[in-house]
Amino acid sequence: MQFKLSADAGNSSGQNGLGVCYENGEGVEVDLEKAIQLYQKSPEAGNSKAQNNLADCYENGKGIKVDLKKAIQLYQKSAEAGNSDALVNLALCYEDGKAVEVDFKQAFQLYQKSVEAGNSNAQVKLGYCYSNGKGVEVDFERQLNCIKSQPKLVIPMHR
């Protein structure tokens, strides 16, 4: 297994990749404890993907006790490193008020940053914000632009 060799050598991308394998049962049995251990090693080396994955585990109680404050800290750290998925996850926390005050403007701004980084999921969420006035004035023209820029995506009717 390629990730195992890389992880054993201390490579943070390999550690994260192997963690994903253990989390999802890709080529190995699902082992959330091992996934957590690997994700915890990887962010120490500055791996923003592992930070985001570990934050998701803390947010959703995957193999570890739910700790929303820790999840927010990790999402922020990952987002600051430019991880567009972490920007979306952090925006969702602001939208839902998970361990932070509900702040639709902040969520909107985070979605915008993620779109600028090329994240198509954020593009969908941005369209939702424009159509529902979440953190921004309702603007159906901009909502349509979001949809047009993602012609293969199905736009969900709700979150």
C-alpha cells in the first residue's frame, strides 16, 4: 500500500491519505482510531487536509468525542492555510451556529473565498446564499451565474 510506505516514512500527505483509507475502509478495514492517530500526526507537520479531516472527526464524533470548539480551531487553521474544503466546513459552522454565533455574513465571505480557490461545493452554497438572502441581499442574477458556472451540478433545494 503506497500510503503506508509514505506514512511510515513520516510524510504528512501519506499519513493523511492512509488516515482517509482507514476512515472510509478503502483497501483496509475501517479503523477510526487509526485514522484519528494519523490525522493527528499530519497537522503537526502543517498538512491542511489532515487538519480539515481531523476537524470533521471532532465535529461529527467519528472515532473521537465530539468537540465543536476543537473542530472550529482546526477548520480555521486549515482554512488559513488555504484549504478550500475547510473554508466551506467553517462557513457551514457559521451558518448553523456550531460552536460559534450564527453569522450568515461570515459564512457568505468564507464561501466566496472558497469559490475563489475553485471549490465547486462553495459555488453551490454561494448560489444558495444569493437566492435566500443569507449574508447578502437576494440577487437572483448572481444566483443564476452560480448555477451557470456549475452546469453539471444539481442544486439542492435545502441544506
